[in-house]
Amino acid sequence: MVSRGDPVLHIIYPHRDRISCPDAIGHNLVEFFSKRVKVRAYELNEPRRIEPARGDVLLGHPSPAWWSPFRRCLGDARWSRRIAVFPFVHTDYRQCSFFDSMAPRCDEVLTITGHYWFSTAARSRYAHWVPRMKHLDLAIDRRHFPFVKTGFRKPGERRFLYIGHGAWMKNVPYLNRIAERRPNWTFAWIGETKSRHRHLQCLGSHDFSKEAARALVAEHDFLICTSTADANPTTILEAMSWGLIPVCTPTCGYDHEAGIPNIPLDDVDGAIEILERLQHLDEADLRQMQRHNLQRLQDHYNWERFCGQVSDSVFGTETAPMPRQSFTNALVLRAASMASPYAPFRYRSLQRSLRRRFLGTRR
């Protein structure tokens, strides 16, 4: 283990003391490593260039922004290790293609992603990253999401809840189509939305550190997520901690989890069939799923395991060979990065960055 007299670990990640991601990730990493080595922490797109001492270690979330500190300092020869850590999906190229030019310069790529995405990465356009990739499941602190679901509603009257925003990858129109087929069931939505879906009960945004918000959650039985390309949503872990039963498409990242039933993607009939079974499942079975999920949080989806995995990579020594990709593959990913809503020259990205650079604001 590295002692306090050893080189500095530079962490680039949002790291405010908040229970929501991405800040929860950065905050826990800074707290974990600060007890072991000297740490310097930076914001994701802080407009500055890091000047490391020889032998320092870089751990950070890469960004599409040209002015981001990770991108600007990645090529510095003084680093002893360069570790990228960020959410990963491989079917929606708009989300991760920007990293392709940086991947060969990283010693390891820690992908915050579910089993579904990691197990199929070798058959994707990101297959050339795989030798340097490591699977990193997300985590939560259960103290921030106390158990509230002490009983389930009667069969046929159970309620479904979606928590999150309405961006394209969340696939909310699909959830609305499911809700349309079962108008006598309750499908509710907590989160910001600019569009209305007439079959979903929009409950607005709520602060889950407040008892009233958690009481609202407890009125529902299942958390439902229908994303097309979601790396590893923490709302599923939060729902497990509250005692709700998560239900999701495999493309939310979670599959092969006994306590998280999967519904098919964009197959309303198939989804309804599974939801009908859950609606009429014996309460004893639902309670068994609750117990299983709480055990999974205790054994695996926790910050000690998460930070320990990151530590193994940061203080490792190996860099696996990375094969070359085809010209066509590189061209596809390059085109996707330019067309992405996250491209740095897009109006909103550029506007946010100019505010940071000249006004010091973070909106």
C-alpha cells in the first residue's frame, strides 16, 4: 500500500458532499484515498491544466470538453499511472465515443457499468478497449436510503414508480405505452420532465433526504426502468435499499440479478406478461426478494468494495496491450462523437463552459 510520503493522486470527478451521483462517486473516492495518500481533487470540466510531479497518479472521469483537465493533462509523461473511470454503454455511441482517442493513453479503463454491458462489450465497436477495461458496479450508502417499504399492496393493486429524468436513453415513451395498456394500474414518475406522458402520474422532483419524499416512495411497490442504454443507474440500488422491488430492461445494465426481474426492451406484450406475474405474486415471495436485495447491497453494492476495486487499479503496475481497431470502426466512433449532444461545440456545452471559464459559475 502507498504511504503518505509517496506521489500525489490527482482525482478528477464531481465530489461535492451529496448523496446523488456523480458527486457521491467523487466524494467517496476522495474520502477513501485521502486516508491513504496525498490527494488533490478537481471538478470535471474545471478549466485548468494540472502540472503533476514525476510519479504522480491520474484518476479521473474523462470529458468530451476540449478544456477538461483530464483531456488536457493525459499526455503528460510525468504520470506513473493514468486511470479513467466513467459510465459505459456500447449500443448508444453518442455517450462514450468521445473517449476513443483517449483510451490508448490510459493504463486502465474502469467502466462503471452493469453486467449486461460489460459481458457483451467484446462484441461491440468498443471491443479494442476490452483488454484494459475493468467492470465497476456502482454503490450506495444505505444510511442515506433507509428501508421504508414494510408491506405490499393487494395483488392487482400494486403500484409502479419511475425515478429519473426524461432524456432519450431513459426510454420513457415505452413506459408510457406499457401504462396505456393497463389504465387501471398506477404508473408514477418522480423527477424533472419537460414533456408530458398522459398515462404516467407526474409527481415532480423530490428531495429523498426528506421524510415526506421517502413516504411518497413507500406508497409504491415496484421501481420500473425502461432505458435503452443506461450504464448502471443508482435509482435501482436506492429502490432496493428502500425496499421496493426493481424491474428493468436488461439495457439498464442489471441482469442475472435474482431480486431484479427483467422486462424485454420495446416489447409491450412481453413486458405486460411479466408485470402481471409480479402484480399477483405472493407477498412472501416479494419479501424474499426484498431480503435478497438488502443482502446484495450489504455484500456487493457498497462503497468499500467500489473504492477497493479502484484502489487495486490505481496502485497496480500492469498495462495490457491494446489492439488496433479498423479504420471503419474508428470513423464510426469519431462521427458519433461529433454528432453527440455532448460534443463540446454544441451550444449548451459551449455555453456552460464559457460560464465556468469567465464567470466561475457551475450551472
